[in-house]
Amino acid sequence: MSVLVYTESEKGKFKKTALEVASYAKSVADQLGTTVTAISINADNTAELGTYGVSKVLQVKDAKLDTFNAKTFASVIKQAAEKEGSKVVVLSQTADSKYLAPILAVNLDAGYASNVVEAPSSTSPFTVKRTAFTNKAFNFTSIGTDVKIVGLSNNSFGLKEHPANAAAEVFSPIIPENGVHVDSVDMASNKVSIADAEIVVSGGRGLKGPENWGMIEELANVLGAATACSKPVSDLGWRPHSEHVGQTGKPVASNLYIAVGISGAIQHLAGINASKVKVVINNDPEAPFFKAADYGVVGDAFEVVPKLTEKLKEFKAQNA
Amino acid sequence: MKILVCISHVPDTTSKINFTDNDTKFDTNGVQFVINPNDEFGLTRAMWFKEKQGATVDVANVGGPETEPTLRKALAIGADGAIRVNAPATDGYAVAKQLANVVKDGGYDLVIAGRESIDYNGGMVPGMLAELIGANFVTNCISLEVDGNNAKAVREIDGGKETVSTTLPLVIGGQKGLVEESDLRIPNMRGIMMARQKPLKVMEPISANVETSSVKFEKPAPKGAVKLVSPDNLDELIALLHNEAKVI
Ligand SMILES: Cc1cc2nc3c(=O)[nH]c(=O)nc-3n(C[C@H](O)[C@H](O)[C@H](O)COP(=O)(O)OP(=O)(O)OC[C@H]3O[C@@H](n4cnc5c(N)ncnc54)[C@H](O)[C@@H]3O)c2cc1C
Ligand SMILES: Nc1ncnc2c1ncn2[C@@H]1O[C@H](COP(=O)(O)O)[C@@H](O)[C@H]1O
């Protein structure tokens, strides 16, 4: 009956989103009067999950699962849910978890709510709040099936400590063959990814050309931030497609989003609105972004950004 | 090759979002509906297959009669035929079950859907559809090549990309990158005229349980006014981000 949570890891270490979904699962389990079981795949330090309220970990270790595969991972999670008799399965909304969730839903014949941002507002009927219309609104969705899958938006619930003793149990599911083979993986080298980033520094057409991105990268470096861009910037080939954020690009839900030379078109804002704090740097005080931002600097990016970077370096040195 | 492109009918990206009936219904008043942008990329890629490799391309939507102009637009862009399953698109799983029936009925080998719809952003239908029909599935797809029964695709992942090989039958969740922005087609007069002659078949739905239902909508709380900081006083910005917003 326990709530099952899939805790994603990378190179043996739990991702931050894994700890967040564990925190969330604990809160759901409290509402339902049950406990949390995690399913971990090729992760090492399972005890870490105890801090966030997990009392049991089904630990799978198998070299066949070193490379992510949606169908295979969905099958492993399904077997764990059946073993635990779980009625609620909690996932994050990383690219991988979003990929496997619909497959898992069909296999468990479960209703699935994605982009959930809060603990259930009711458990009977089981009702969750999710974003809709690309962050322009919220929707309360109730799931009527016996088994329910909740996809928790990244960085929406936060980490909540609930010390428990995460007892690890070796779990050896059947690992099915499947028809999609990964030939190669190409990771942008030593860069923070937009999905994982706490801070994102984003540049728009106001930066005039790709040769001016050095200052965006420097600002991002000081902050340990990911870099992103508006759609025209990637359409013009100034920056790679993978950096395009917004309604038709990657969604951003960071703690801090800094927009430089971006006008703040509705399609851009839709994709980044889930960020908690927004800063805009733009030389046009009428730019729509000022209506959406928390903090703003009306000024020329070519002066403001390098100055801000210098000041942040000093600040970091003092607060180190 | 027989290709089915799944088209969801969504409010134009500039639409103001409002609700009626005590916040239980989306207010379509004054809202312009379009082909979901992710599906438009997919449709454009499908046209490429049709023209370069030979394929028939049908489009399908699950929805009421109000979605037909969107399907006609897809026909004007170049699809050969359209299918509308006459059922409200309330739940991703239910939509996937209807589409699975369309795929079985039409014997399609490649189904191109979008990564997500920009209205409910479910990101559910393509994966569910693939599983229901026993097809391979690749989502966040930014490149797709098909050679006979074999396919190669590139999928965007957090922090990078991944190249995969697979076989038909295949369902993909496409997005920007699948084709270049400049490849998107605006229907011309000839296309629009021809679309009137093309078949738009209405299928009655099969019975399917509704697994999830919308209870009500809510708008985000109104935001306070922006705090402006002078470009000559960036220390203040840093202090605000540190002490007030607590994000650095
Ligand atoms: C279907 C559809 C989907 C879309 N999806 C997206 C999406 O996902 N993401 C997205 O970003 N856009 C999207 N768009 C495009 C969107 O409508 C805007 O065109 C785009 O966001 C504008 O990008 P920008 O702000 O970089 O450029 P611009 O609108 O050209 O704005 C540049 C800004 O830079 C400022 N500026 C100029 N010089 C300086 C300087 N020296 N210092 C400081 N500021 C300066 C200007 O004042 C201006 O505000 C979409 C559009 C459509 C139709
Ligand atoms: N009502 C629908 N009719 C046809 N295709 C749909 C429908 N809803 C979703 N799809 C397809 O599934 C994709 C993802 O949608 P969603 O799961 O709703 O985010 C869309 O881009 C479409 O290709």
C-alpha cells in the first residue's frame, strides 16, 4: 500500500529532483496514512533517501540499466509498484521521467497527472493542482483510477526533511528487451543543464550577435548558472536549439531567472513563469518583461552585465 | 510508408487565458485556435517524407466539430486525408485510446505526434498511444530519419542529446528541431482550394473510461510591481537578491 517514488540517479548519485519527489511522496503518504518506498536504479547511497522520509528502498543494480531506456525503466517501476501494492506512484518531471510516465500509466492502467505543483488538495477523490496553458493557469485534476501516477514539477515542492530509516532491499526485476537502442549520448560538456539549474541566465536578440555571449557566459559562471536564450536567438543560429526556452522551447522553473535583452513576449514568459524570482535587464523601460519581473534594471546590457559580473565576483569572494 | 500525424487543436500562443462557469471551463470567447506548434513541426517533417521518400500522410484529431478548421489547415499544408474522432478531448488516456483505434484501423507504420500540447501540456498522449498499439516510442524528438523499416532519431535529454535507432511501427513526440523554423509552410491559395476536396472522415468514438477529470481552474496570483534598480547601483540588486529574495 505504500506510496512508491522513483528516485532518479546519475552516475550512482541521486539527482536533486529525486530528493524532492521523496519529500513529496512522504507528504502524500502522511495524508494517506502509509509509508514511502523508493525504487532506485543503480544508485549507491540509498541511505540518503531516509533524510526525506523514505522508509524502504527497493535497490536495483544491473549493468543492463546503465543506459536509460523508457520502456525498460517503466517495466522495472511497474514491477516495484506491484510488489509493494502501491496505489500512488510519484515521479519527477525530468526528461527521462516524463518519457517513461505515459508508458507506465498504460502498463499499470493508471491515471496520470503531470506538472503537479502541490501536495494533493484532497485524497478522496484524489485531486492535485497542476500547471496548464503553459503556466498561464493552474488546473485541479482528479484521478479516478485505482492506481494513480503523479508527476511532480521540478523545483515546485522543495526539499523537506523527515528523518526515517531507509532500509535497502535488493530487488531483481525482470529486465525486458525493447526496441529502442541508444547509439550515442552527447552531453554539453561541463555545463549546468537548464533542467537542473537553480539559476538561469538568458540572453535575447538585444545582445545583437553570437559574439557577445561571452558576457552572458561569464555572468552564468559566477552564479553557477545555466545559460539559455529566446527563440529568435536560436532560430538565427546564435545559440544551439537546446538553449531555447519558452512555450515552444524548454520550460524553466529555476529559483532565479535573469533575462538580458529579452523583450518579454507572451510566448517567452509562458515558458519561464514558473521561475520563482525574475530579473530583467533591458534598455527599454517599456519592454513587457518589466511587468513580469520582480527586479529590473533599465540600462544597456553591454554596460550592466559586465559590471554586475564584477560586483558578483566581489560578493562571492566576501561570502565564500 | 503510411504516416499519421496527430494534431491537437490549441489556443494561439498569444491568447489570454480566461475561464467561465465558476472557473470550470476554458473561455474560448475571442480565442483563435491553431495547430499545436509541436505538431506543425511534425506535419512539416511528414511532408518531407512524402515528397522525398514517398509516403501518404493523414492527420487525426480527437475533438468536436470545432476542430475541423484546424484539420483543414493541415490538409491545405499538404496532408492527404484527415480523420476526426468525434469525442471531447478531456483526458490524455482517453484520447490515446481513440487514436490507437485510428492507427489500427488505418494500418499506419509511423505516427508523428508532438512532445506536448501547449494547452494542457500533458505530454501523455504519444507515449500512451505507443504503448497501446505496441509500437516503439521516442519523445522530445529533434531529428528523424527512416530507411525502410529502420529509423534513427535524436532525442533531447536534460543537458544534451541522444541518438537512438529503432524500427517501425514507431510513435514519436516531436518538437522544434525536427525541421527548421524556415521550413514551416503557410497554406497557399491552391492548397486551401485543394483541401476542400480532400476527405475529412468523422469517426465515432470507441468506448473508453475517463481516468482523470478537470475539477476547476485557477489563475496565478497577481504579481507585485517590479522593483527597479539603477544601473549605477548594482550593489543594491545583489543585496536584494541575497537578503530579500534569498536566491544568491
Ligand atoms: C508560435 C510561437 C511560439 C513562440 N515560442 C517562443 C518561445 O518558446 N520562446 C521565445 O523566447 N519566444 C517564442 N516566440 C517568439 C516571441 O513571440 C518573441 O518574438 C521572442 O521571444 C522575442 O525574442 P527577444 O526578446 O530575444 O527579441 P526582441 O523582441 O527583438 O527583443 C529584444 C529586446 O532587447 C532589448 N535590447 C536591445 N538592445 C539592448 C541593449 N543594448 N541592452 C539591453 N536590452 C536591449 C530591446 O529593448 C528588446 O526589448 C514564439 C512565437 C510564436 C509565434
Ligand atoms: N485531442 C487530440 N487529438 C489528436 N492528437 C492529440 C490530441 N491531444 C494530444 N494529441 C497529440 O499528442 C501530443 C501531445 O499532447 P499532450 O499529451 O496532450 O501534451 C500532441 O502534440 C498531439 O500530437
